Amino acid sequence: MIIKKFQGKTESEAVENAKKELGSNVVIMNVRNVKKKGLFSFLRPQLTEVTVALEEESGRTPAYRKDASTPQSQRYVEAISNTDPVRPVRETTPLRGNSVYVTEVPEDGYKDNSAIEEKLDTLHTLLEQQLQKPEETKEEPLEEQHETEIERFMKLLYNTMLDNEVDEQYANQIIDEFEKVNKPNVPFDYVLSNIYQKMVLKFGKPCGISPAEKGPKVVFFVGPTGVGKTTTIAKIASKFSVEGKKKLALLTADTYRIAAAEQLRTYANILEVPFRVIYTEEEMELALQEFGDFDYIMVDTAGHSHQNEAQREAMKEFIHFMDGKAEKEVFLVLSSTIKYRDLINIADAYSEMTEYKIIFTKLDETTTLGNLLNLKLYTGASLSYVTSGQNVPDDIEQFNPQKTVKRLLGGRKN
């Protein structure tokens, strides 16, 4: 398959330029506006750039295959450098007339993947390191010597996922799904693009705090001790109050740790929003009446061991006390540094209490993000926010599937 860019003053002109060179069977993959570069570029008109694809004839040598004398690692790098990945458009099915499989992206969801995040930044280096080892070929087992380039490339992506602590079960699932739709002699960009898109869609659309249809939305933040619940609430409250101009109140039911209550009180004073300490369910109901004209009531809960059955039951009763009294959402706050096995146990314990969305904290304290994908696929719960530091309110953002998948496939951290 040939994938190439053409420019023109208009989209029609750019497409016509593509057809003149490649023929009338080209498939338009992407359209974007570009500006000319150089001195006085601001005086020059904007151009339209189209990315087109053309399925090569069977007798032709595929674009990514160079002469046999070209080093194998160079062939990988050139294949990735010289083509553009497919932009997601529809559900993963073959398009007749070419070998491209593309995947639907919601209109308000994932935007342009920026050429698969500039080819995942460091993937070129990774390929050179892993594949440019001709002196080791003789020592490889016979079956490995007969692997195709695509198979070795797939193995590289698979091992990269495992290095980033994606659970082996899910890494196998991703590779297996791709192999079911794989075609012979496809470009490496096709492999990378397809797996990238599959992983982004597995994460799904991030889901933050939504407004209530009527009255205030009660937002509970739950989770084990030490994950940063109180600081996370302060960051979200600051975003909503200062930037979003929303009317909100901060409550804490964490009566075990005085420092946590005082910390949240301090943040409330800075934001100039009401603050209450809640000891009973009845006090929670009184707060709901007091702040009935507010947009949000955010509640910090006590962190506790997920293995303590009595505490789990108390938490469950406290959360469900609001059923029928107000709209509510529950966010399970978890540290990205927790071991996956422990994350599973925690997630299971809270699943018995209520439905929840997930917030991951302390991304700055780990070098691997595989657990974000692992827990998403294990629980099915939506990911909402991630934090990466102690600064309030800066070190928080809505979960970004594209950025995370880029990291999981070996891309450089921004």
C-alpha cells in the first residue's frame, strides 16, 4: 500500500494532484489545513493537505520492503518514517479495495491522532536497538530465524506492552484481535495504527463529573488510605469553582484523621466555599438541605483497608443513604503505584458497595502505566481524572487515552 501526502490551494486541487500521480483509485485518509513556512510566510495563502492511500498491485514490491541488502532495522524505521497511519473513521472492518482497517471515533471523542503521536516518538530508536543485531542471528533458534518482519515487529510491540506492565492476558488479547484481521504484506504503520486504535478504544471515552439534572450533585470520593483523596478533591474543587464558576461545598466524613479534615478546611477557606465535617447520615441530609441551590457537594470519605468488612459495610450504608435524595456519583481514587493484584482486590471490594468511576493518582511516581489499562479492562469502569503531583490545582487533568496508549507502546513521556 502507498500512503502519501499532497497539497493544493483547495481540497479539490490537492486530491487532483494525488490522482495525477497515483491514479483515480486513491482513498482519502485525512484532510487538514497547513501554512507555508519561511520568511513572510504570513503573507502566503493557507494550503490544504490530503493524505491518500493506494493499494499496490500484487506484482509490485510493497512500499515498506527495500532491497535485500538494506539492514533489517533500517527497513523497519523507513517503513514507519515514510508513511502515515490510517486515521480512525469507522468500526474495525476491511474496506473493499484496500487492506486498511479503521475504527470509529466519536465526533466529540478522540481527535486527530497526530500521525500516531509522531510515530510514538521513540519507537525508531527502540526498533534500532531491538532489531539491528545481525551478529546474533546465527545463535537464534531455527524457528525464530524464519519469523517474518511483521511477526518480529508484533513481538516487539507485545514485549513493549509487557515492559509497561500491561497484564499478559490483555496484551495477548490485543495481539490476537489484530491477527484475526491481519493481511499479508501490510506496512508497519498499518500494524502500529491498528493496535494503537484498538487500545485507545479499549480505554473508552474519559468520563468526568457531570452536572445534576435537578439540585446539587453529591460526589463521593472513596478509596484506600494514602492514595491522595483529599488533595485530589481540592484540585477538582478548584477547577470547578475558580475556572468553572460552579457553586460547591466541601464535606468530609473522614473523622479518623484530624489532619485530613483540617487540610480540606484550609482548601475550602482558600476557595471561599463552605466546609462541613459530617459525623452521621442525618448531618449529611442536613447539609443537602443547606446547600440545595448549589451545583455540587463534594464529600471526602475515610480511607480504610478494603479487607475490613465492618468498615466496608459502614461505607456502603453511608453512600446509599443518599439514594432517592439527590443525584450522586462515586469516584474510586487509586494510586498508580499500587500492585495490580492489590488493585484487583480493592476494586472488587468497592464493586460490592457501589458503581464507581476511577481516578488514578501519582502518575509522576511510576514509570509504567499498564495498570491503567489492566484495571479498566478488569472492572469496565470509566476512567475520569489522573494526577501527577501535589500542586493544586495544576497537577490534575482529564484522563487522556491517546497519551496513555502512546506511553504503553513505547512513546516518550511529554
